[in-house]
Amino acid sequence: MTTVKRVERIAVAVVLAILVGVPGLVFSYQALRARNGQRGEILVVARTVERGGWRPARIVVRRGQTVKLRILAEDVTHGFQLLHFGVNAGAIKTGTTRVVEFTPDRVGDFPFYCSVRCSPLHMALMGTLVVE
């Protein structure tokens, strides 16, 4: 009897470790990946509007500051355009990143958007670059 109870306790401990440990590892990995981008880069995640859209949807930078955006197409192929500063990343395949670099020369709010048809709500996939 005691051996069976001991095995049950071990099994419960293993199941709990998996249920708690796996999500913890996934979230830790994502945070570490976002933090460990190249120095000075801003990680921008592109998802269809149905899955949350751009993250962050609002990016604030300073005029004259060189900006590096590392754009991750998380769920499907996306694109990235910021026409006011001549930025066009082209198609970014699912699970890959593309780095764009530019220096904003004027102050204001500028829209960026997905340039690859990615979902039925593609036209709503927009964000804002705020240059102070």
C-alpha cells in the first residue's frame, strides 16, 4: 500500500511540475527573447488583427534618433511599411524577423501598417510611430 501511495505522489508531483513548469518556461523564453534583441532595437510583433495586431501598436522615438525595428511575423506572413520615412520591409515569412533602420527627420504621428494581405481584416492592421 505505501509503495502505491508513494508512486501516486510522485506522479502528481511530475504532473504539477509539467503543468506549472512548461508555461513558465515559455513565458520566460519569450521575455528573454524580447529583451535580448540587439542593443537599441525595438521588437515589433506582427499578428493578424484577429490575434491582437501590432505589439506595440504605438512606438515613441525622438527626432534625429536612429531607430532599429526588429519585426517578427508571428502567425502568418506579414509586411511592414512606414511610408513617411521610406521604410518598406517587404514580405516577412511566418516565424522570421526583419530589421529596418531609419532616422526620423520630423516630429509628428505617422502610421505604419502591414503591406502583405494577411487576413480578412488586413486593412485594420495599423500602428503609429510617434516622433517627439
